[in-house]
Amino acid sequence: MPSADQDDEPFIELDPTGRFGRYCDLLGSGAVKKVYRGFDQEEGREVAWNQVQLKNFSMDQSVMDRLQSEVSLLSSLKNDNIISLYSAWNDVPHTTLNFITEVCTSGNLRNYRRKHRHVSIKALKKWSMQILRGLDYLHTHEPCVIHRDLNCSNIFINGNTGKVKIGDLGLATIVGKNHAAHSILGTPEYMAPELYEEDYTEVVDIYSFGMCLLEMVTMEIPYSECDSVAKIYKKVTTGVKPQALNKVEDPEVRGFVEKCIAQPRARPSASDLLKDSFFSNLEYGNIANSAH
């Protein structure tokens, strides 16, 4: 229970400018980083304080340099369907990379969808359209930004408006690159086959988006029939589709997912998918009432 003096809850740490403070409560945790509740004193809003432990690669200057350049690229991205990055810095004494991002009130799409089991196809299409708008922005950016680890746990939603935003951009992959233990740091169930070959383009994100849509429809993580990463890898690389696809009763939805997870050369771009008949008769403006 919150104590009576919670208003006086102390910050555990402050950013170098003193603008952002971090509380002790954890919002989420992954292989590479922890996400804490934070506060932007200047704007009077809650934020997410992301902390990456750099101990494994603090001696590798090339990784550190790449992290810095990637973070400065991410802070230049401005799009309605991408989580905003407000600030980033290296804490040398503690060997952490810290970055402050906006926070979405209802958490990630995976948990939100499981909490709300009755969602119309129309609502799923509106979520999908927003994810594709975010991807289209990333993929047409100069330089092109490839997410590489898109899945329903790093797509976030503000449930009161139905606004969907892509988060966790590339950081897991950057941190993991060049380190054998982390060499495949994406989420295997969502990884396009060509990602394993390390010869790929931005359409790997379209494949992952297709798997996200499949999860949104079935509330099942693709390839959950496999009990190991090796089995998933074998199915993905030999072209065996996830069993969850057989549970999609709507032929239009199934066809759209299949387009997204086709062979790389046959996979449409985000821009092409936004023009697909799948989204015809869909008024984008009124997101808030889409699930009724």
C-alpha cells in the first residue's frame, strides 16, 4: 500500500541535468535493460527511465560508439506511432547507458490484448494500421531504421485513446551485436528467416509485424508448439508456418498475415500494406471508438 508520505517519494537518481528523476519501481525488465518509473520535472509528466548495463562491453569502444550514434539517431525520430526518446547519456562510473522515453498508460500490446479478450477485427485493423505507419516512417527515414525485434511486447498502447506506438527501437540488437552470446538477440518466434543469415533488409520488420497481427488475432505466441529455440529456427528456416495460422478463421485476415510472412522478395513494404484492401472502409480518425 502507498504510504501517506508518498508525495515525498525520493528519487533514486537524477539525470546529469537534474531534469529527470528515477523512482525505484520497475516497469519492466529484459535481457538487456531495465525500465523504471521516472518523472520529468520540467514538463510535470511521468516517463520511462531505461537503463542498459554495459559491463559486458564497456571495454569495447566500437560498441560504445555505435550505441551513442544509434541513440542520437533515435532521439531525432519524431512520429505519432513511435515512442519518443527525450534524453540519453552514459553513466561512466556505473557503466550504464540511460535513456528517457515517453510512457504508455496501458503498457504493451501483448498484455493489453490478453486483458481485453473481446476485440473486433476493426479494432485490430486500427492497431495494425498504426504499427505500419510507424514502420513506414522508420523504413523511409534517412538513414533507414530497421527495428529488427518487433513483437507485441514492445508495441505499446494508450488504452483510453487506442493510440499504438512502437518502442524498444534497435537497442537490444545494437547492444547484442558482435557478442557471440547475444548474436541472435531478436525474439525467435518473430524473426524472419533471413535475419538468421544476417543478410536482410527492412522487410524483416514486415515479417515480424505479420507475426504480431497473428498474435493479436489468436492471443497465442507464434510457434508456441515448439519447446526450444532450435525447433523454432528449424521451422522458420524451412518455411513451416506456425500452427496458430490454422486458427485464423477469417480468410481476409489469414491472407493478409500470409502476405506479410511471405519470402523476402514477395513481401510488401509498409507503405504498400497501408494501401491494401485489408484497410479499405476503415476511418483512421476515430480510433477511440474502434473496439465497440
